[in-house]
Amino acid sequence: MELPTVNLKTILLVHWLLTTWGCITFSGPYPWANFTILAVGVWAVAQRDSIDAISLFLSGLAATIFLDIVHISVFYQRAGFTDTERFGAGMAILSLLLKPLSCCFVYHMYRERGGFLGPSQERSDYQTIDSPEAPTDPFVGSEGRGHSPQGY
């Protein structure tokens, strides 16, 4: 099954908005965990080629799934919420429900950037030490044949 293309900026914007609204009801560790991971997501947007940034964002999203479940289950009150607090709790729950889908999209982006021996791992500009190939001579070319080292 091919996932539709979703921009990382869109994922960040949706989760930032839902987390901001979730902070109406939940305070303390809920905003710290979520906004920290969103900051890592901004790093992943800024460094498009970084496997470290996207992998840290992916693992952080997965960790906040667990943290949000614990936080919402501990601090959610069945009665006594105002309409505004119910709205905030609903947005926090919606953010929690969207996070596994976001993880799938971010994992797809991680694979595109070369995670788990993806495209960028197949080719390398560096030669490994145990490579059976002989090193290429940079001076062998159309004008560089028969080049001898020059003294300085």
C-alpha cells in the first residue's frame, strides 16, 4: 500500500495546533514532552538530508504516544470539566489518535532519507577499507595521462 505524500511541515503544524489546544486542559509534562518533540521536528525540516534528525523525531513521536496515554489517563476527569476544558481534552485525544498515522508518514520519510540502508546508503563517495576494488587514479583522464608528480 502506497502512502499518500504528506509534507513534514503539515504534520508539525497539525500536531502543534492540537497540542496548543490540548494545553488548555493538560499542563506540566504534557506540553513539555510534545513541544520538545515538535522542536526536533523543526530540526528535521531544517536539515532535510539528516537521518539523525528524522529518526529522533520518529522515536520521539512514538515515545509521546505512550506518554500521552499515561498523561491523559491520569489527569482526565470524567466530571467537572468546563466546555473549554472538554475541548482541550478532545484536541489532546485527537492528537494522540493521529500520532500513529504521523509515525507511518515520518517512517516513510525516514526511509526516503536513507534509514535502514535506504537509497542514500547504497552509494557512497568513500571507499571502504576492505573493498576489493583498486583505488581510482584521479589523474587518469583525457588531459592527465602520463602525469608525473611535480616537485614544489
